[in-house]
Amino acid sequence: MMEKRRVVITGVGVISPVGNDAPTAWTSIKEGKSGVGPLTRLDRELFPAKVAAEVKDFDIEQYIQKKEARKMDRFTHYALAAAFEALEDAGLPRRLDDETALRTGVWIGSGIGGMETHEQQFKTFQERGYRRVSPFFVPMMIPDMAAGQVSIYTNAKGINSCTVTACASGANSIGDAYEAIARGDADMMITGGAEAPITTMAVAGFCANTALTTNADPETASRPFDADRDGFVIGEGAGILIMEDYDRAKARGAKIYAEIIGYGSTGDAHHITAPAPEGEGAARAMAQALQKAGVTPDQVDYINAHGTSTPYNDEFETDAVKNVFGEHAYKLAMSSTKSMTGHLLGAAGGVEAVFTALALRDGIMPPTTNYKTPDPACDLDYVTDGAREADIRYAMSNSLGFGGHNVSLLFKKAE
């Protein structure tokens, strides 16, 4: 049996409400700058939710031709742009040579795929009949097309997949890509998540199930772990990592951000949208990631929390951390960057994995912003007084999704 291979992160790419490249986004996060603002893409008067974390000043024509862009939904645009940045950051060409391509895979998740395209094309069908529906409608809409188009544009010919697990999609995809390299099925993976859910029906649906905040003040709308939190702020974007076999990365002289060493994935078997009481499933995912990596709970210094700013999630995720880490839960630090980015749904795990890798590289724990009123049920260290310098050896990133999906990724500082 082949020995499990080490897997490292050598490139990162981000399209987000806080910046359209990884350095800009990371600077915003460290400085506590928010990407949340008034909802502008849709008619605010239609919804009780008045704010969103929108991507700003993004032009897909900086990356591909307009003619090709018109055959893709917005979530695929974000994935392509972030993938191109990640490849360049890793010192690789946008289009891989044939030898490299055969051992390079793509695994990019999306929670809802091309919802915007679906709405537009349904309107066309209603008004003008099926003959006027775009022949590209189906390939624009399906969630796997971000992975498909990234494969086509980069020439990556290895395993090509997409995990759809709601808000855990990006994190599951990264974990699945990590395991593909670790077991020897690929030498390199382009992986992460992409989402563009600021559409009429997506916002309407989340408003109908009362998941979104009705706080109209962008400065306080996303406030994870705060006693006055009342729902998440919908966001959009993509986070992409280049992950490689450690020996390959060293041989080509690649810079290494961090090593990924553990992946836990569990199911609640409880409810379609509510997390299991006390975060039972999330706790098992964290414990599984630690166990598979051979890391003890007291070695973890930082957790990038799922931290959605919803009443249930933040309390139960806190419970889960206390159940897994015991007394050490009060010694580690845990923050939610969603306080600044909003909730990017299927892209959240991708963007937050990037932030976790950068936190390890720079020795900086990003803050939880907008925290004002303590909640007795949320009593851990949430890094509420701005970014904090610290020697981070091991860091974890959690993503939890509708359907009872729980993912925990464990990262180690690059040696």
C-alpha cells in the first residue's frame, strides 16, 4: 500500500466582497474592513433583508473574452478569475503543459450553481417560448460547471469533480481534493468553492426561511457570536487553492503557504436546516480531522469558525468546540471572517481556507468584527479587539451546511 503523501498549499486566489485578489482581501480582513453594504443588485423593497456582501468592480473581460463569458453564469466567472490568480501565485501558467495536466485535477464546489441564469432563462421562456431559451442554459446553470470550465481553460485533465453540500461545498471540495493527492490519484489540484447567490429567488428563499438578517445597518448586520445576531448576510465570490504533493512542490521550488493535514466530514442526521443540538455533528468532524492528522486538541491555536451570525449556528458551534477541545477551548482563539465577508455559501469554505493558510503564514489571527454584546452561551475568545499577532502552529477551518453537512479542515504551519 502506497504511503500517504503530504499535501501543501502553493497558490491562492480570491474574488470576494472584501477584494478581488487574495492580497487585497487578506489586507481588508486584517484591518477589519467590511464588504457588507446596501443590497444594490436587486430591488431592496422586495425583501426584508436590506444588506448584502456584493463583489465590486469585477470585470470578467479582464480574464476571458466577452463572447465566452456570455456562455457562463456569474459563479463560474468568479471561479475562473480566482483559479487564474491561484495558478499565477503558485508560479504556474494559466494553461498547464500536457505532462503536468494529466496529473492535475479540479475540484470546485458550489451550493446552488447558476441560479441567476435559471431565473433569466425562465423569464425568457415565459415571455418568448422555448425556442428563445439559450442552448447554453443547462451548462451555465449546473453547479459542476465551475470545475468544468476551469479544467477546460487550464488544460487540467486529472480528476474533475464538484461537491455540492450547501454551505460546506467549498470545504468538502478542498478535503476531497486533499485526499485525492494524499492517496496518489493526483499530484496537484485546483480546488475551492464559487457562488453567486445574490439573485431574486435565492434572496427570497433565504428571507422566507428567516435565515438572513433583517438588520439594515451594514456596520452591524453581520455580528457572529454577538447576543443581538439575527441572521447571516448573503455574500458571493470564490476562493481557490493550488494544492500539491509536498515532494513535487519542493522539487520545483514552490513557495508553501501551509500544509493541509486533516479532513473531517460528518452528517447530523437531524434536520434539513437546523444544526444538531450542541453541534454534535460538527464536533465529530473536528475530532475526526484531529484524529486523522494525529494532532491532539491542545496543539490547535486558532479556528476559523463557520460563525454565520445566526442564533443557532454560533451557539452550537461554540458548544462543539468546547466538547472537542475541553479546557483548551478557552485557550485557543476562534474568529469568524464572515463578520466582514458575509456568508459566501458554497464559496465560504474556499475563501476561509485561504484566510486560514494566510493566518498561518503571517502569524496573524483575523478578527471577529461588529461584536458588542456578549452572549453567555458564546463565551470563548473570538478575537473581538482587532487582528492579533500570534505564533500559530495548527489551525482549523469549519464549514457547516443545510442538510446536516459538517466539514473541518486542519492546517499546519509550513516548515
